[in-house]
Amino acid sequence: MKRDHKSLYADLSLLLVAIIWGSGFVATKIASNSITALYMNAFRFSIASILMVIVFFKRLKKANKNDVVAGAIIGFFLFSAFAAQTMGIYYTTPSKQAFLTGTNVVMVPFLYWIVEGEKPDRYNFIAAFLAVIGIGLLTLNKGIDINKGDSLTLLCALLFACHIVSIGLFAKKHDPVILTVIQFITAAVLSIVLSFIFEPIPNSVTTKGIMAILYLGVFSTLVAFLIQTVAQKYTTSTHTAIILCLEAVFGSLLSVIILGDPFTVQMIIGSVVVFISIITAETKWKFIRGNRKGEINNS
């Protein structure tokens, strides 16, 4: 297979990942109708952990104490982010949550600035400015009040940013596959323990709820991770960033189509502004600047 064909298939595979992750917002909303947040995550991460241990068992046997500690720290942020996101879905719509969650990529450079002293560039500041405008359009209805679900989702975005930064710090010295499996196990254990403490045991879960949880555990977690890992070997980081940004778009579209989410003109404008913000933070518009340089060099 030629390299360009591999790149095309890789991009199409990443598009599938974006669709799967986008549909995850819908699945979470469906599951939330019959099960509480922590129990939902307990089932989701337990399913993903068991499957990942089976798939990567040989790699896991090489794990050491430092791998476990690093994976546990990353897993704590993963658990916290998903806990905030899942609790937030009870008070907001999946379409709004998809875009608000995506603002984590805007926050990441500023967290790196705090942790490692690496100052964000102008594109990061532009992205942050656009994100604030977009978030305002998405969340502010009357006055300056932001509802509970939107607040929890913004906290979720911050925690996902912390999760990304922690991966960046630890992945340089540890096997990323081992870190991934350990973080899911950590998230599963924390979800199970805290669900027993803070939430009532579910009496029954609807068939739709069970199917949604299975979808989140198998497809949104294990399958999407495996596809992304393989696909990124055959495409550029810019392509990856742009395609995965579409997660927010697919999340909103599927929420409107499947769940009938209301989507006002103001929310549409806000979503577009947030999407431009995410694209700016992720790609710094290299795909456009690169084409212009090529045109200049060819002229």
C-alpha cells in the first residue's frame, strides 16, 4: 500500500474516532436517564479496563512502580474530568457540552505555562479570547448566569486540560500504552469506591441505558483509543488535530438529530466561535500558512 493511501485511510479512521467520541455525548445523556453519574463511569471504566488488560496484557507485565504512580496520577485527572462531565450532562444538553468540553485544548498551553514556564504563543492567546466569546454565547441566556451543567462542563474541560498536561509530563519517560491502561483502572476503582459512598445502588437500568454504557466502554474508550493509536502512525499531527476537533461538531449534530436538542442562532454562532478557537489552538492554522508558503515558493 502506498504511503499516500495509508495517510488517507488514517485520516478516515480518525474521522471515525471523532464521530465515535461525538456520539459519546449522546450515549452519556441516554445512560444518565437510568443511572447516576459515578455508577455510569464505574461501569464504563471497568468495561474498558478489563478489555484493555486483555488486549495489552503482555505490555502490562513490564510495568513497574513508577509506571503505576504516573498512571494513577493521570487516572485521577481522567476520573475527575469524567465525573464533572457526567454530572454536568444532567443539567445541560449534549450539544452544548460537546463544544464546552472542547475548550480544554485552549487551556492546555496556559497550564504548561504555569507548570513548565513555557509562555503560550499569539495563537494561544487568540484562541483563549475566542473561547471566552464562544462560551459566553453558548452559556449566557438572560443576564450573566451560567447554569450548573455548563459550570460543571467548564470544570470538566479544565480537568481534561490537566489530564493532557499530566500525560505530556509522564509519557516521555513511560510506555504510553501502560500509562493508558493504568489510568483507566484508576478511574474505574475511584468511580466504584465513590459511587458506593455517595450514590444509591441502582435498582434497575433500562435496556437503552445498558446499551449506552456498553457503547461508552467498548467503542468510545477501547475501540477509539486503538484506532487513534494506529492511525497517528500514518498521518501528520496537524491532520490529527483538525479531524479530532470535529468531535464537538459531531457531538452537537448527533444531539440535535437523535435527542432533538434545541439549538438557537446564538448557540450556533457560539459553537462556530468555539470551534474556530479550538482549531486555532490545535493547529495554529499551519495547514493554511503552509499552503501559502508553497504558493509563494512556486511563484
